[in-house]
Amino acid sequence: MSDMITIAVSKGRIYDEAIPLLAKLDIIPKDDPKKSRKLILETNQTNIQILVIRATDVPTYVERGAAELGIAGKDVLLEYQGNGFYEPFDLGIAKCQMMLAGLKKANKTYTRPCIATKYANITQNYFADLGQQVEIIKLYGSMELAPILGLADQIVDLVDTGETLKANGLVPLELIANISSRLIVNKAAMKMKNSIIKSFMQRLSKVIEN
Ligand code: AMP
């Protein structure tokens, strides 16, 4: 069996914050994905390569063994419905919060609120735990628009600085989850490539602790 380890990393902020962590393990990509069109990045380590892909695709690649390891936000992992990977580490990067938010001027309670979100499963589970019925409208971006235009009463979205909510007249209402990026590991690879993955995890955990 090949000793190659493929790490699937969410593009954007998570990639930008994961690369310095990997550099501390002396894993350095040969190309910059912002300048190169390559989808598979070779690294200075001949047996390690990095995929830079959409956040929502990372669990799929790892669950199905196309990548042994992945780095993805907890938001994506909570939303993903699968169990084909281990989640051994909180990397403590790309921190933000999953929030319920609504119009500042709304100030009312809803018997069956209509919630716009990209995170339908997280939203469903959150309201089910509260024993409250909701209607969910699935959107793929710019959720903040929905309450402004009357498409929904409230939204569930990631909030970092809170500037986007504020700029659109919205306020955070409830914290649903604290979010950060996690290492995920394909279950079969953990057995088949145990020594190399274990050594990677041990070195990574030391870097995170410091
Ligand atoms: P902010 O204005 O700093 O609160 O950022 C909020 C906007 O950035 C929203 O549109 C979010 O969907 C997005 N966002 C915030 N944090 C993250 C993250 N860690 N990953 C992806 N998108 C994020």
C-alpha cells in the first residue's frame, strides 16, 4: 500500500490559518493556491500532499478515503450527516460562532419562526432540542438579506466580528455553537496507515499545545 498521505483542507480562511500549523511540522506546500490552479499541492514532504477544496466537500473526501486526513470547520462537521471519520483534534483555528440572529427592530416572539440558513440540519436540531417548531428556508449565501426583505423572520449563520450583522440592521439572539476547525481522520486509514498518522497527530498535538 502507498505511504502517501493526502490532507484535504477547506479553502479560504481555514487554509490560511492551517498552513502555518503545518509549517511547524515542516509540511510546506510547493505552490500557493491563490497563484496556482493546481488542485493537488505537492509539499516538501514527498509522501504528503494537500487538497484545497470547498469546506463542505472535506468530510466527503475523508469519509470515502480519497483523503486520509482533513481540516474542516465544526460548522461543516455538525451539518454533515456521516460517521466515516474520527475527529481527534480541535485545532483552535478559524474560530467564530454559530448564531441565531434577527432584525434589531423586530423585537417579537414567533410561534413558528421561519429561519433562513445554509445550515438546515444544525438549525433543525437546535429548535428540536428546544421543542419548538420552525420552518427552514435553505439559502447558500447572504443570509442577512432574508429578514430585511421579509423572506424569513430570523437567520442562523456564522458570526465572527459581528460587523456583517450590524451593517444589515441585525442582532445576535442566541449562541448555537462555538466553532473552530478540527482535524478529521478516515477510519480505515487510521488502521492501515496507523504509524504515520499517529506520528502526525502526536506532532500536531504538541504544536497546538504550545
Ligand atoms: P463578521 O462580519 O466578521 O461577523 O463575519 C460574518 C460573515 O462571515 C458571515 O457572512 C459568515 O457567513 C462569514 N464567516 C464568519 N466566520 C466564518 C468562518 N469561520 N468560516 C466561514 N465563513 C465565516
